[in-house]
Amino acid sequence: MKSLMIVAAAALAMMATPTLAQSDAAMMFASPSKLTQTDGKDIYNAICAGCHMAEGQGAVGAGMYPALAGNETLEAAGYPIYVIIHGQKAMPALGNVLSDEQIAAVVGYIRTNFGNNYPEEVTVQEVTDSR
Amino acid sequence: MSGFETGMSRRQLLAMIGTAAGSVAMYNAMTSLGFAQESTYSGPIKLEGDPKGASVLILGAGLAGMTAALELRDAGYKVQVLEYREKAGGRCWTLRGGDKYVELGGAVQDVKFAEGNYINPGPWRIPHHHYGVLDYCQRLGVKLEPFMQVNHNAYLHRTDAFDGKPQRFREIATDYRGHVSELLAKVVNQNALDETVTADDAKLLLESLKTYGVLDENYAYVKSDDTSEFRGWDKPPGGGVDGAPVPSEPIALSDVLQSRLWANLVTGDSIDHQGTIFQPVGGMDMIAVGFEKVIGDLITYNAKVTKIDQNDTGVTVTYVDSNGAAGEQTATADYCICTIPFSILGQIEHNFSGEMTSVIDSMSYAGSVKFGLEFKRRFWEQDERIYGGITYTNLPISQISYPSNDYFSDGPAVLLGGYGWGATAYQFNALPPEERVAKAVEYGAQIHPQYTEEFSNGVAVTWHRVPWVLGCYGIWADKEAQYATAAAMDGRTLMAGEHISYLPAWQEGAILSALDAITRLHKVVVGA
């Protein structure tokens, strides 16, 4: 109970940070070890956009981050689910910072945005099974 | 550590320390007692025997690549280095005023620091036991100065402790130690350790706790001149009529514990952070510059490797201009030292073995964020008497490190406004650079209200967006199972870099790995 109260107090203290924007960025940094956004778009903007960029266009340097825009490998939801959980090449495994629910939400988001049109629902169970 | 000569075995002592003070103290004690590893560097490498004109192509002009280049040329090899960037150093990197940093995605940061100010986005400290880095600094004429890690006058801060008011490290450290010593003394005096400690040792333990925790004659940790000598005074000793000091009141045990500010008390006690620690005068990339002066003529810059092809007779590497100019070129050599981070290498066409390929493809790179913030004046020195060292906080910036150089100087100065990992780094990575900096200023202002008034400009480097590495250090999928494969010679190629070491993310790891790779390569060559 005490530890719960401390967590609650910490969360309150963070939320009370006065000058943080109250937009989708308001949820950022609420935990040092996990992402706390729940909406697919918010999750995308808080983590995926860091490498795959805001419009899913990817980026190229000495190596590259693949574009998610118009990306046919997203057709089977199991593929992005697996890559998010376990990582692949330069992509770090994110299964420890995102919950099954968050992964389902963000996979649903990338499969229906950036020119992708795979509207079949992504279930939490699919994510759980892929762990 | 000698001085524990009491008849108690080392294992018993460790068990006691572990029980009394927790695993961190245990680790520190183990370090002191000689279990912890220091660098295996054993002095300048000697590659004896004639390589008979053998050639080596080195991929990457970071510290691993340049160490290999320097030593192999000295040993008589023909050496060529291909580097993606326009300059050498790789992650041994410094940003100064006038620099322009373009990150992945195209965001541009024009660094506006005043002359002489800088930030090291990558490595920033050289521990005293990183003999390889230190030796090369000496050989290359790179001047070093002390890096201040622990500063008892810096702060420990949590938003949920002491109403968010930062506490001086000195006060929390002294009070924590004092209270813990008092408690342990109580246990001894209640004879609760009789089965663990001999009567003679118990006496000495009490005596030591009195010294260690600054306890009074009743083994109590109380407000006194003695404790104030450690935790600071309400009114410090002065001269003249009103010179008498006024001691300060220790913070109660429960408040110290509940604050969780003890979490960072021992950070500076790990072997990588114990004094003495150094930094190159003028920025970490002075090491890269030092190497470049000696072997810069071997480096082809702006060379983006696109293909690595090795066969029975040699290695052929195809590269293009990093800035997109048309045309492919090739470089060939008898052997290859590849220091390209696996995050990049996995995207390059190559014909390494299947085993090596699977290791390369399974290594991801950690995210990390660092902020360099310039302020109009050194308010931390002028207002708060903080000269170097680190303040720790539970805010997303995690820490503030004050410059360990040019103390007392007028004019603007740059501090490290944050250094974060994990979920925090991911989220900063997803923000545009100017928003990252703005947040670092907002957060830092909760510790130093002067931030708001004094902030001038800043940069924020998130390592997943660094174009030539895509992260700050390699994370193994299964190091135990994969390490030997990654370190083994694959055809005519040996991998080197911090990732092929047990000092991940440290420059020492890059250098030791390069020295090991060229030593094994040389054996193959002179034996051939």
C-alpha cells in the first residue's frame, strides 16, 4: 500500500509539472521505464516516430530506418508485432517498454495510416501469443 | 583493501556487508577486495615479424579503427581506412559553437555555443583504470584534466521528496551513513550479531561505526559539531567576534529513507566512476584529432560502404560518396578489420558466414539522450558553489553535470543538461531537437530556478538518430552464446569496436578489441 501511494505521489508530481504542454506530449516521460500512452497514434508519436519519422517515411544515413508508409510487410499483423516485441537488426526489442495492449494499438495504427490500408482488427491476444 | 585483518574470512565479511548494507555496498566491497575487473591493457602492443607487404582495409575511423590503423602501419602493413563521416572519431565526438549536426530525419542543429564551450554527446569520462585510452592519450599528446564525478555540494533531487527541493549530496550521504551506523551499532550492542562476529570483532566494529557514521559516545547519530563537519553547518565557522559556528540538524532516518535520495549515493563509487576520472582538455574528440594527426593520411572520408565481399584471396569493399554523389568505388586488401557498428553492418551487403550474419542481425543498439545547455553565466558556481560534479534527479533529464573545466570564468558556460536512457530516451528521440532542449530547460529549472533567466542555447543528441551508428552501444541478444563467433576471424575479416568487448559503450572496449583483433590477425599473417 505504501509503495502504491509513493507511485501515486510520483505520478501526481510528474503530472503537476507546470509548463508541460497538455497536448499528446503531456503523457510523455510519465515513467522512466515504460511508455504510458494508450492510443495508437500517441504511442506512435512517442516512440516509433523517433526512427520511422512523423509521417512513417523512415530515414537514411550510413544505415537506414525503413519507411512504414506504404509498407507491404505490414499486411500480416504478426510481422510488425513480432518485430516490435523482439527487435530486428538495428530495431531494438520494445517488448519491455510496451504492453500487449499498447503494441496492439500501435500496430493497428501503423496498419491503417501512412498509406497502409489493413483494417482488420489487431487483438491483444495476438500480441500475447507472440511474446 | 587491507585493514580487515580480524580473523573473519573475506567471504564472511562480504556476507555481513551484504546483509547490513545491501547489494550495492556488497558490490563496492567486492571491488575493493580485488574481485572487480580492471582493463587488461598491458602496454603498447608489439607486433613482431614481417607482414611481407600484407594489406589491411579498415572500415570505420573511430577509436577501434584508428588504433588498428596506427599499430598495423607501424608494424609494416599497407593500411587504408574508409570512414562514412567527413571526420574521424565516430562516437568519440564533441560539438562546439559553429558545428552543424544533421540527425536522421534531416533535423538540423546549429550549435551556438561561445568559443571554447562544448559538449561530448558520446563518451565523456575516462576512468583511471582504462589504461588503453590513457596510454594512447599520452602517446598522442592529448592533454587530460580531472573530470569531477562526485561533488558533495551538488544535489540529490526527487520531485516527490522534500517538496521537490533539492538536497545537498553531503547532507543525505552523511545522514544516511550516520543513521545506518547507529542502527548497526544498536544491533551489535544488543548482542544480535554474536553468532556472526566474535566479541573482539564486535568491539572493533563498534569502534569503526563510531568513526564511519560520526556517532557520539553513546553510538548515536545526533546534531553536533562533529556531524556538522560532515553534513555542513547551519552557520559555518567564521572569524572574528561572530565566528562561532552553529551545527545543523540531521534529517530524520525515516525522511532520508522515504525520500529515496539514497539511490544515487554510491553511483560514484563503482570502479568506472571512482576518482580519478579524466576528460580531454577541450573535448573528447581531442583523442580523435590526436589519432588523425598520425594516421589521417590513411583515411578516405565520406565513404559509405555498400558491399563487403571476401574470398580466398582478399577482401573487396564497395563504397559510395556519403553525401550522395554518383559513382561507386572499390577498395581491396588482403584482410579487413571491420569496426562498423552491427546496426549498420546488418544493412550492408556482405558475404560473412551464416553464424556471423546471425550475430550481426541480432544486435540492436541502445538509445540514449544527452543535452548540452549553454547559460549566460555559471550560476551553479556563482550562486550555489557547485564546481563540477553531478546532480541526480528523478526528472526525465536524470542528471545535470556541471563543467569540470574553466571554473570561475566569466561569460557563458555549457553544462550537461541531462543524460537519459530507456523509455525516456525513446521519447526524447521522438521529439524535434528544439522541443527536447525546451523540456530539458523546463525540467532543470525545477532544480535551478536560474535556468529560466540564464538559458542561452542548447543541443540535444538522441543516439538512435545519429546517422552513422543508429544507437549508442551494441546490445547482445545472447552474449554468452554469440560472443566467440563475433570475435572470431570470419574469412579474412575481424570485427572490432566497443561491441566486441566486455566494456560496452566505453572507449577502452573499442581500443582493447582492436588491439586483440590485430594481434590475432598478425599471427595469421606472419604464420602464413
